Amino acid sequence: MRHRPRLSVPALAAIAVLGSLLASCEAAEHAQGVIHDQHAPRITALVHDDLMRAEAGLTAASTRLGRGFVVEDPAERATQMRTALRLLTEPPRGIPELMISPMTFVAVAGADGIVICRDREPDPMAGQNVAEMFPHVRRALTEGVATRALVEWPGLVPTEPPVIIMVHAVPTYYQGRIAGVVLGGTPLWRTAQRLTRQLQAETADEGGTIMWVYLYRGDALHHRGTPADLDTIVPNAAARAAGFAASPGGFTGQEAQFGRWYAYGVVPLPELGDDVGFIVWRSDPV
């Protein structure tokens, strides 16, 4: 009777490691499929819904604020408007779409395009001429239509570079004339944070699944609170361009980092602007 040869401890360890790697790779391939089938369309829908919710909330706000634009004393006008803006985002009489929106500010500018105030202090926006800074705001004031655009807004955080932010502009009327514009803004980093938290909540019962979302615009990434080790392997602009050349609607891949496999998906978001999109990461427990 022949005996099967006994494997040495190192050989057994190597087999165990190989088995673990194969299982991890299979998990990453599964995660790629989940990203393609579930997470990518979910993120796209969330972004669309947030944009629509912001416009609806600001439109509702514009109907409440018309009288405030014609207060004659500038200081009193700013005081009253700031109070009114703050109440729009707080219960019990706040506007639901604004209370749950990821927007980081609501502000008002007069018919001349100069910001009266934002919803809280300190207020680096006050006095800025947003009609000159942003053509879509000027269009809202001159044509009376709601607009939005992704812009670089200097001076929002005095010690930092210009913020990349989606700015909505909704005209406000008083006695049949455009009295000003209501503004709402969501920085790209805030959108990435909101998407990450939503997907983490939706996968919380999966027993250890890791989820993170980044937004990109051109060469730059926008995110908040992401793991530093994951930041280093996010596909760069060249890698994204190569992926889109083969699959313009988006693509998936996988990367190993510190003994764990991650799957990722890269998808454009034309609703936010040119050369803007998201990178979603998922790692499943093995």
C-alpha cells in the first residue's frame, strides 16, 4: 500500500496562502460585478436625485424670500436674509429638500449680482459679484431661468485654494421683477463623502464589506476621510483615459493593497460637468 507523502509545514503554509489569495481574487471579481450591476447605477441615480432635490428646494426658497431683497438698509437686509436662510434649513418650518440636501451653503445675491449674505457666519461670500464671476448666475438673473454649473469659487476658505463646487442659481421675483437669485452649493468633496456614507449604510449588513467613493475632475481627486493607503492606488488621469478609450461608459478593475483585494469602477458623470466622474471601491470579506 502506497502512502501519500506528507507535506512540510512551509508547504502547507504556502498552500494556505495560495488558497487565500485565490479566494480573495474571486471575491474581487465578484465585487467588480456588484459594482457594475448595482453600485454604479445607484451612484448615478443618487447624484441625479441630489441635483433635482437641490433645485426644487432652492425654487421653494425663492418664493419665500422675495420681499427680503427690497429691504432698503443693507445691514438690515443682510441680517434678515441670513436669519431667513438659516430657518429654511431647520425644522419645523424648513424646506424638506434643503434640510436633507448635501449642500454646504445657501446664499442670496441681489439683482446686481452681489452676494448679500450666506446662511451663516463667517461669511466670505458677502460682497462678491457672482454675476461677474459665474456666467450661469448672470444668466439666471438676466433670463429668469434656474441654472447650475460646476465652478471654481475662490475665497470660500481664505487659507485654501479655490473650492470646486456645484452652484445652483434660482431667480427670485418680487412684484413681477427679478429681485435677485438664491444660490446653493455642494463641493465635490462633499458629494463624494455623501456617496460614500450612503453606500456604506446600504452595505452595512454584508459583514465587513468596505466601500469608498472618490470624485475626479480632470487630474484632481475630490474626497474626504478616505484611507491614505487607498488614495495611493486610485487610477490616475492617464489610467482613466486608457480605460475610457476601451469602454467610454465606464470600466472596472481590481488592485491588491496590504494583503486585501479591492475592486473598483470608474464611471463618468456628465451631469456634473466635463471630465467629471466617480471611482467607487469595494472590498468583500473572504
